[in-house]
Amino acid sequence: MRKTIHPLALFTLLTLSACSTVMNNLPGVYSLDIQQGNMISQEIIDQLRPHMTKRQVLYIMGSPMLVDVFHHKRWDYIYSDQPGGKERTQKRVSLFFVNDKLSSIQGDLRPSTLPVKRESNETSIDIPKRKLDKTLWEKITGLFNSSNSETVEVQQSSLDNTDK
């Protein structure tokens, strides 16, 4: 009895430890991409400059993930990404303020010293001016005025002909 328990226990341990490997690599099984926190990238961090106001930082970075009650001058941003069930990556950035102005940045990403050059994806198109005979208001009022004016003109011309 004792000899059969050891191989059975060993077999059970091996199969249970292999379940996660097999389940993660099954073909046709969809794994979700899990993103949590504020999106943090080098492009976003490069937009930050010293002495920016809190409002400007909010516009660029969004609301901080953590504002400590005991440290009002520190904002923490955390971004976690786990693509398709693979290993999770995490980025963390802490911003420090003095007199409501950005003073320093700590964390996984640092702003570059080079100026930010952003090319616009927008294009401008010049639209030619429309050549309209009459405006919409003139057309609407013309429906009422032109019929009256034509009848007045017809009556006036008929009166002129009879006078002669």
C-alpha cells in the first residue's frame, strides 16, 4: 500500500503543476489584455516641464492614481499592463510639487532634455465660398413678396395701358 501512494502522489503533483502551463498554451483560448491605472509612456512624460501648474499636469497626465492624505505635494501615477495572460509589466511615476508648481519627477520614466517636437496629424483645407443667388431668408421672403409685387406690377402696367 505504501509503495503505491508515493508514485500516485508524485503523479498527482506533476499533473497539477503542469495544468497552468497547459492551460496558458492551449490553442484557440483567448486571454484578455488587462490594463490598469493611468497610461504612462515616454511621450507623455516628455511633455512635462519644471514649474508647470497642477492644472497643466492634470491636463497632460490625467488624475493621479494616488494622492496621499499626508503628502499633498506628491502625486503617484501607476500603470500596469498584462497582455494576453503573459507576465505583468508595471510603470510608476511620482510627481512632486512646491507651491503648486511641478518641482521633480521620480520613477521608471524620466523626461528628456530635448525639446518636444510633435507633428500634427491634422490638415487644413480651404473651402471656396459658395456663390448663391439669394440667401435662404431672401428666398423665403421672396415667396411672399414676389407674388405680391408681380401682381402689383401687373395691375400697375394694366392701369398704365388704360390711361393711355
